[in-house]
Amino acid sequence: MSSSFSPAFECPRCGTRTSELPSTCVVCTLPLISSPHLAQSYHHLSPLGVFHTSDEETASPCAGCGVDGPSERVVCGKCRGKFCLDCERFLQESLHNCPRCLELAGQC
């Protein structure tokens, strides 16, 4: 005996149930999305801060990948973490968060 079970999602505003996300509530027209969809779009609401070129002459390890070397470093404007250019590009284009800022804020 098999039963077909379809998940049901409840509108937090009016309690109407729907079987698909993302969608719009048919009663109160509230946009309904899942938490992963919300997380994927969140980075557009608070963009990553500005990174500045480091003036420091000494070689320091990258706060992202840990590679030590004489390559150019950029510094996070908030936490002062030093990142290589490859990691900075990854943070800006994909991750949308500074891992050192998150670590210092206790959000890791």
C-alpha cells in the first residue's frame, strides 16, 4: 500500500497551505520562499565591505587560504584581515562574507 505524500507549507501570515515553494499565497499574496532561497539572495542586501591594498612590506599569510608569500595583499576594511588577491576575488564574487569578520563576531 503506497500513499502519495506531498509536502505542505503554511503561510506565516494567514495560515493557508501550499504545496510548492517559491510561490505566492493565494489568499494574502505574501511571497513564500524557503530558507535556502532566502539565504542565497541575502548577500545582495548587505554587500561585502571595501578591501584596501596593504602597505605592509613584510610577507604575511593570507587570512583566507593561509598561503605565506610575498604576493600582494588586500586588507578588509572592517577586521583588518589580510587576503591574497585570489581569495579577495572569491570573497567578493562567491562567498559575499569575510570569514575573519564572521569569526571575530562569533558567527562561525
